[in-house]
Amino acid sequence: MYSQHFGLTQDPFSIAPDPRYLFMSERHREALAHLLYGVTGTGGAAGTGGGFVLLTGDIGTGKTTVCRCFLEQTPPGCHVAYIFNPKLTVAELLQSICEEFHITVAPSAASPPSVKGYIDALNAFLLHSHAAGQSSVLIIDEAQNLAPDVLEQLRLLTNLETNERKLLQIVLIGQPELRAMLERADLEQLAQRVIARFHLEALSQAESTQYILHRLAVAGHTGALPFEKRALQRIHRLAQGVPRRINLLCGRALLGAWANGLERVDRRVVDKAAAEVFGPEGARPPGWWHARYALGSLLLALVLAAAWWAQSLRAPTAQALRAVAPVAQATATPAAAAVAAPLPLEELDDLVEQMPSDITLAWRALAPAWGIDVSTADPCPARAAQPLQCYRSDKLTLPLLRQLGQPVILALQPLKGAPVYTQLAGLGEQDATLRIGPNLHRVRLVALARLWRGDFATFWRAPEGYSAELAEGSSGPAVDELARRLSRLDGAPLASAPQTLDAALRERVRAFQRAQGIAPDGRPGPMTFMQIDSATGSTGPRLQTEPR
């Protein structure tokens, strides 16, 4: 009803899982990459593994929408069975799987098809598909509703295999309870077959705004945004960053604005819409009662402190004077905490002037985090023949930096002058922590992006026998280590014979690279090994995940 009023060609906030409206936040991109990795890395025709891929998330965070987008990107020659209602018995589930794969199971003369009949037909279909160079994927949505005996049957389906590889890849999509289910002792065998897992979280404040803008744009909106800034902030708080709740709230708010002849949605309209969609309690931000309680406690504490202070002025005894010191220290605490707040832009510019323009100094500052003593030598030539080597690139992205998860040197480019260097010590959702000498400074990622163009440097642990980038046909300890680590990630059995970087191993490298956002060239260079280290739990130094 409000579409024409706001210049829209369709409803931008429908809760139907339309892939066209999928907002690819960093979390959604990672979730989609995990699903694609499960198919192309282990379940595809060139794959060698099998098992389960797990995608979980709270209600309304976009799991089904990511799944629909994934279905549109499945590779050619991949058969997909999609089960959206898993409240089934073992026989009903097997029947549904066969129907999804278009497998005909003929009943016997005396009875309908049995569990064994369905499994035999499914196995024949999978073997035929494998012989034709095709792969098969089973996707089960709302998997937290699966009964334990059904989960056990699914585990047994992953035993359908040839001598070379598993025949069926299974993707489980569900709410957080699914993760808890797989921690049960009776499902340990299934949990050990999960080769990739990802939990989809709610959107941040900035992502919520971008999400709303994205959906409006897809729906044909042009011109001024129909939401005031304070209304957008309120929507995020009330919807808690959950896409489905954002859709419900925005749709009702636009309807309310249209009904009242308003050109833009303000905070008052949002609050009224929240009460209509979520109920009276839904119009209050999460934690509002705790905030009111804390405010009341603070006011009471101030009253008591004022009374105590007045009493102490009337009787300034030695005991009272000694009691003043803790009060003074407590008063100083907020000021000290304020130092940890992100720096304003002008202070960041002043901070850049303190950073060295000689990268050797930055290498020496980073070395202690790796246990390296470089007090008398240039760290990189000194490490040329060592397991710990230096690496530098100008093509790193923030998602790759977050996945890498280790302290690095960032090259910043001021508006004037030569590049300067600083150490990234921590990385939060919206902030980064920079180390300059002994001091830590928090900066906004948006502010840092004005100066950082992707140029970074770090130490990395090269595998034994590594020499430059490994070429096709290479063998030796480095290739053996590469195959061993990939097997830990994709669940493939590790051959005891020495490994060769052949076409099959290069395809596994490409699958990992695609999942991590690295250029999928199949050549295992330093960045690939560093990301494998991170994915398998390296023992090197780690970034602070929250600024301190």
C-alpha cells in the first residue's frame, strides 16, 4: 500500500527468503563460503571427503536466505535434495530424500518400500552419479527438529562411499540448539564428521543501516532515505540486529508513515510500529529495565555519597581524611577508561605523525610477539633461511585480516608524505587497536580505512622444505604437511604415501582458498599457509578480538 508513496516498485521488507534481497554482510559472506566449501571442497565431483557441514544461527538471522543463495550457486553436475520439514521418521526421511533426488523405489508385492529398500536405491543412484562425474548434496533446514534416531541414520548415510571418496555431502541448517545437540555423548560419532561449521550472528548497528538501504535499493527506491537517522538507530536496538525483525519493523513503520501522510519515518513512528508488531514490551530496547535499575542505584549512591561528604566536612577527623583517598581514586576511574575510547580523526592524524617511516623498526617491534630477538640485525634477511619468514603484500582485505587473526604491520599512507608503519594488536567489530611503542590506541575502522590501502607485513611459519611458491608436481615435506593440514579441515583420510601437488591436491587447495576469500589459483603460497594455520589453530600470537 505504501510502495507508490515512497517510490518503490515492490515491498522491500517481505519476510520471504528471496535471494535477490540477500544482504551480504561479512558474516553472511562467510556463511555462504562455508556452504560452498562443503560442496566444492569435499562434496564436489573433484572432492575427496564427505560428512556434514553445519550452519546455525538465531531465529531470523538469514540462514534460509543464505541457503537459497547457495542453491543458486551449486556447481554444474551437482544433484541437490532439500528437506525443509525434518520432523519425520527414519523411513519418511529416506522416502523424502529419494523423492527429492527423483529416485523411484518400487514396493514389493506384499508391502511398501522398507528402510533397506530406500537405502539400496539411494546407494545405486549415488554410485551412478559418481560414475558420471556428478556429485550429490542433501540439505536439511530446521535440523534442530531432527530426532536422535534420524540423526544416526543420516550419519550412516555418510558411509555410502567408494574406495576414493564419500558419495553424499550433508548440510545441516538450524537454530543454536543444533550445536548443543551435537555436543551430546550419544551423537559424538556424528559430531566428529562435521567438516565445517559456522554460526550466523545478528547484524551490527552499521550493518543494520546498510541492510535497510540495500533492501530499499533492490525494491527500486531512489532519492532521500525514508528513515530519519534516529529512527534507524532505534530500529537496530528494537530489532536487536535480526534481519527478520528489521523487516517486520520497517514494513510496519513505512505503513504507519504513509497512513499519517509523512514523508519520512521518525522515532515516534518506529516506537508505535514496534508496539504493534512485537507487543508493548517490544517497544522497549533490550535491557531497558536493567538500565532503569542501574540509574536508580546510581542516584541512590550519589545521595548517600553527598550525605557522607557533608558529614565529613563537619567532622574532618583523620579517619575521614583517610577515607577520602578511595573516593578520589574511584572518581578518577571514568577518566582513565575514557582514554580507551576510539580516537577522534584529528587525534588519529596526530598519532600517525608519531609512527616510524622505516619498516625495519616496525619489524623489530613485531618480533617479540613471535619470540624473535632482532636487537642487532635486520629481521627479514636474518630470517631468510629460518622457519619463521617475513611476508609482505599490498592486497589484504579486512575480512582476510580478521580471518588471519595475528598481529601484523600495517602500512598507512598519510595525505602528505611517505608511508608510515604501525602494529595492529587488536581487531573488534568496529574498532582496531594499534600499538605504538609501549602504548595501545583504539581507532575506528572507518577512520583507519582512510589511511590503509591493504599493504601489510607479518612473520609466518613456513613448513619444512618450503621454497617460494610450490609448483605443480612438487613433492617433499612441505607438500606432505599441506595435505595433512587440509585433511584435518575437510575430513578426508590421509594417505600414508608421500604426497604430490597434483591436480587433485591443487583442487583441494582451490576449495580452501575460495572458502577463505583468497584468489583460488591452487598454488599454496604464504597467505594460503597462514590461513591454514589460522583455521587449524596455530600456536602463534593472536590479535585481541576486542580492543582493550
